[in-house]
Amino acid sequence: MTRQMTGAEMVIQAFIDQGVDTIFGYPGGAVLPIYDEIFQQDKINHILVRHEQGAGHAAEGYARSTGKPGVVLVTSGPGATNMVTALTDALMDSIPLVCITGQVPTHLIGTDGFQECDTVGITRPCTKHNWLVQKIEDLPKILHEAFRIATTGRPGPVVVDIPKNIQFQTGTYVNHKDQAQTQYKPRVKGDDTAIREAVALMAAAKKPVLYTGGGVVNAGPAASRLLREFVKLSGFPITSTLMGLGAYPASGPNWLGMLGMHGTYEANLAMHDCDVMVCIGARFDDRITGRIDAFSPNSKKIHIDIDPSSINKNVRADIPIVGDVAYVLEDMIKVWKQTQPVQDKAALNAWWQQIAVWKAKKCLAYRKHSDVIMPQYAIERLYQLTKGHDTYITTEVGQHQMWAAQYFGFEEPNRWMTSGGLGTMGYGLPAALGVQIAHPDALVIDIAGDASVQMNIQEMATAIQYEAPIKVFILNNQYMGMVRQWQQLLHGNRLSHSYTEAMPDFVKLAEAYGGVGIKAERPDELDDAINEMIAVKRPVIFDCRVANLANCFPMIPSGKAHNEMLLGDASDDEIDTAIGASGKMLV
Amino acid sequence: MMIVAGQSQSAYFLEETSTVAETHTLSVLVDNEPGVLARVIGLFSGRGYNIESLTVSEVEHEKHLSRITIVTTGTPQVITQIMNQLGRLVPVHRVVNLTKSGDSIERELALVKVAGKGEHRVEALRLAQAFEAKTVDATLESFVFELTGTPADIDRFVNLMTECGLVEVARTGLAALARGKTGM
Ligand SMILES: Cc1ncc(C[n+]2csc(CCOP(=O)(O)OP(=O)(O)O)c2C)c(N)n1
């Protein structure tokens, strides 16, 4: 289809042609022509946020829960700079975002014009790619290429910066959907020889472990299905990073729980002691490996990733396979079925017995109290009481995030949105909004901390406006709990600025926004309160008062190896000396 | 198939890990579009890689292609990582490691200004002739020499010129191509 239209119309037309139904945005001078087009159409639903960062995280939540790209529209200058955190977050966690920013007219670029900033310069390191549109003729190609680049290969955020005069200019619009405009073409199919090699190595394994990550979720529902099939076929134990939770069900027989700094004892020890490690769509981040020179010292490593630069970046792979996880898993399953390998059953049995011994440690056990709600207990109850529902969970960043990952069981992919790579406090509430907009009838819960939730609390107003009944479940410990925990571990328990002296009344705050406030202070009132929250079909802030000084365990202290974990029953002495001088240098 | 411990059977058998820093010359073919150099340089500064020399110029006008030649140092693992990171940039078409792929020709051009009288002046001119440098400017008290050669040739020439009244030097950075009949 070829038509004459203005730049502003092209933006909307390209959205329509790309199948976009919802965008998140905030108006301003440099995007008014586009807002004028939005006003005159009804195909695209625009969600007016209260802060551009909120638009970014909402779009991330939308994207991660639907598998579609999230779309954002913001103005020049402060609109663009407010997006930087969300763009960086999306880059770190490989979330497809298309962000349109307005820019001052081309003749004013470089003059320090009002609300001018070097958007492409500022966002270059925090996008997969970005463009400053300089001619109306380029706009249709750039818009469609932006979607292609954001959504294919390793997904990520892109920015299209459009000067205001170009939004007004008229040009020829062509629908370039799925037509490559650049030579960018990610490799999706894994190398055949490497795949055969990998299957042979796995088939001979005595102590194998599958280590999966967000790449499995990003590769779409087929990848999770294939992963489950492969686990069944091989019988291997499986663990996952924070980002990959749900790709394999938490109730599955081969599940070891999450690995890494706050991962389970069994997952981390299996990683440490295995002889064959199969990393699928994960990237050996420092939160996973701990001390790198002590990381899984005796294993052969197979690494499947769509991004060649992830391979051999932190940990050397013996068999690297560049490709889309779904394609590679499909081929692996084929080769496994063809070759019908004879596994070393005795060795595998011994391995599972060893795992059972580690599991028996019950690393997630904690002491319950009858008068104070333990944060772990709150998550356990939340999980149990929401089980029959169509539930999506987002989180903020801190202890509550780790407890959510540890105590909430995820059965399906795309149900768990959390800021993993960047660790952005303030992510969860707007992300929940984005999820709820995409799934209006679902139960969407932001598991929050009292500090984090205040970073984008303004999006409560957006939730009210769009009748998005998100549930903000705050584990309120009065502290920046994770900071306090580190100060206890690393800095002689000197709690410098980690206590929140002036905490808002969250119940009244909810009411001030027009939502519902619920508070629970004692374990015996928790279930009723949670059930009330679930029943309310309006936005809720739930102030769950929990034990103030609880620590999040297990924990691999910075600078330590996987087999040097701190467990929940660790004595206080052990905690004070857990981290050596070099570990203190790490974050 | 039997997998022997400690011995990968992979066709992708990797180089042994070494912690010794090496100097490599990378040739990068990119779309000649605004900001492409900033992307490359930003990648190096952002990830803490070294740039010892960097040259860029359009090489195919119709296709809007530029060639960037980068000299960098790092362990083999870091060099591979640099190449992979460059490969991730959307405008990058190809990345070739000229140092690893075998024989290559490396050339640099320098303009070298010397000033002096008497014996110094005579010596400067003699050395310039020995290095086959061209004299591209002369006054009664100065010369500007143009020299093309490997970076090491130029280093040597410039070092000698410091004894002969060296005023200043401008160098282009490296241009490099693989030997033989095929392109990158
Ligand atoms: C934007 C941002 N600023 C600072 C931090 C550092 N940080 C990590 S966790 C944390 C405390 C979070 O406290 P809270 O939200 O109350 O959660 P809790 O740990 O108590 O569960 C802080 C300040 C961060 N991750 N993000």
C-alpha cells in the first residue's frame, strides 16, 4: 500500500501495519502532531501515564507478558531523558521496545533549542539501535525497520527520534513490514555439527544440569514447550536464572529452583559439581557465577545463545551454539531421538541421590512466628491463595523480589516480570499496569518493597484512570531491606540511610488515588486480607507489615563460590564474617 | 561418540585461554551513516577496550560503505569479545581480524616537520632519503617530510628526527588489507 501522508500519520499507520493495539505515552510540544493523529483515530489505544519512565516499564510489562513489542511515545528533551532508565532496563533484560521520541525541528538541532537534547547520543548505549530521522522519505523504512530490529534476534529497545517539522511534512508511505532495510539478519538456526556434538556430550553425562534463562522465554512459547520435552527426554535436572522462571514449571519433577546469589542450595551445588552444564538462553552473569575462577570447575559447558557476544564473555564454552533457543532445542530433540543414546543410568541415579541430599537441607526453610508476618510466609500465602487464578506477577527490586522468586511457583512463561539485569526499583508498579492493560481480566500483582514502590507510585493514577485493577502487594519492612542486609553483612551493621523515617500511610495513599487500601499486620489476618484483595476489582495497595529485620537466604556472598553459601540458619557470627575484603569491593 | 575428558571434540574448538595481551588489527565494514563512528567508539569506551589507532573512510561510494581499521590490544578472549560486540552493531556488515587471518599489509602515512640549521639540517635530509621520505615543504630553516610505511618504520623515523630538530608530527593511523586475491 502506498499513500501520501504526513510524518505524524505515518507513525500511526506504521503502528497499525505492525499490529500494535496499545501504546504508552506522554505528550509534549515536540510530539503534538502525532498526538493530534492519535486523537483522530480509534485503532490504537493510548495509555496516558504520569511519568515517562512509567510508560517505559509499562511497555516492558506489556511486552514481556504478551511476547509482542512494547510501544512508547514521548516528547523531546525531558521526555526522552526520562525514558533512559526504562530503555537501559529493556536492553539489559532483552525486552523488545519501540520508543518514538519527538525532537526539535531539524533547523533548530544543535542550537540548544527549547527541550532539545541529543536523544540519539544519549540513548545510543542503552538501545539496540536508534535513528534520528532526517528526511520524510526515510521515515516509513525506519519505522518498520525499528520493529524488525526490536523484535528479532536478541530482542531489545530501539528509539526513533523524529523532528517536529518532519512530523508535519508530507511524503509517500509504504508498508515495509518484515522487509529488511539493513543487512541486519540474526542467525536463528544452530550449527548442525555443534548440535550433534552437544547431544553426544549430554548423552554421556554422569552429572548433568540444565541452566536456563530469559532467552527461553524470549524465544516464545514453543521454546518452553521444547524445553519441557527435552527435560523429559533426557531426565536432566533443571535450574533457571531469575529471568527464566516459568519456562519450566516449578512443580515439575526435575526442578531444582532458581540458581545464583539467592538461588537454592541444590541448584547452586548442582551447578558447582556437575560434569556437563547446558546453558540455554542465559549469559553467565555475575549474580549467577559468583566467584568466576571457582565457578563449576569440573564441567564441560554447552552454551546456546542467539547473541554471539554472550558466548565466551564471562565463562568459556566448550561447545558454543549460536542460534534461537527454540530452533536449537528442536534440533537437539531430533538428534537425541535419532541417535537414541544409552545413558549411564547408574551414574544419573547417583547424581539424583546426591541432589536429594542437598534438597533435604531445606534451604528455603525459615522460622515462622505467630505475632509477626514473616515476608517469606506472606509470599507463600499469596502464592497459595492465587493459585486458581490467571495470575501475573511483577516485582520491584530488593529482598521482596528475591523472596517472590524463591517462594512463588511459576508454572508458565511470560507470567513473571522483574527487572533482572538493571535491578530497577520502581519497575514493578508500571510493569503491572502494562500487564493489566494487555490482560484486563487477569489477576496482576506487583510484589513490592516499601521503598521501591515509591519510585513510580504516581502510576496508581494511571491504573485508576484506565480501570486497571492492579494489586500492589507491599512487603513493608520499613527498611530498604536489601541495602540493610548488605550493610549488616559488609559494613558492621551500620545502617546508613537505609531506614525510611517518614513512611506514607499506604492505605490512605491508595484511597487518595481512588483505589482501595488494605493492611495486614498479623499472620492470622493475612489470608482474609489477601482474599479480600483478590476479590476487589479495583486497584489495590496492600500494606503487608512484615518482620523488619528478616534477611534473604540462601545467599552466596560476593566474591564467594557456589559451594560457600550462607543458609537461613546461619548464626549471626557467620554472617558478620561472611564476606572478605575483596568481596566488599564487589557489588 | 565418546567424549574424552578435557578434550573438546567440537568443530568450534576454541583457542586456549591466554592472559597475555596481544595487538590485533581489525577491519570493519560499516554503513556510512551518521553516528556509526560514535557507535564504534562508544562501544570501546563503554566496555573498557583499548583503541591504539583508528582510521575511517568511505570506500564504496554507491553502497555507502566505509571501512574502519582499528588497532587494539587485549587477551585473545577480549579480542574475540570485541569482534562479537562490533558484530552486534546494526550498521556493521563484517568484522575481520587481519592479524589472525594471516598475512596482511599495514601502512600508515606521516607528515614530519623538522626545523634547524647546519649539520642538523643536512642530517635530517640524509635520513629522509634513507627512509625514502618525500620532502613536501621546505624553507631555509625547516622541512616537512611525508613518509609512508608500517607504524614501526614511522616510529623509527620519528625517533631519529627528534635528534634533528623535530617540531611536530601528524599520522593518519593505520590502513590495512589482507594479502591475496580475496576481499573481506
Ligand atoms: C533505582 C534504584 N536505586 C537504588 C537501588 C539500590 N537498591 C537495591 S535494593 C534497594 C532497597 C529496596 O528496598 P525496598 O523496596 O523496601 O525492598 P526490600 O529490600 O525492603 O524488600 C536499593 C536502594 C536500585 N536497585 N534501584
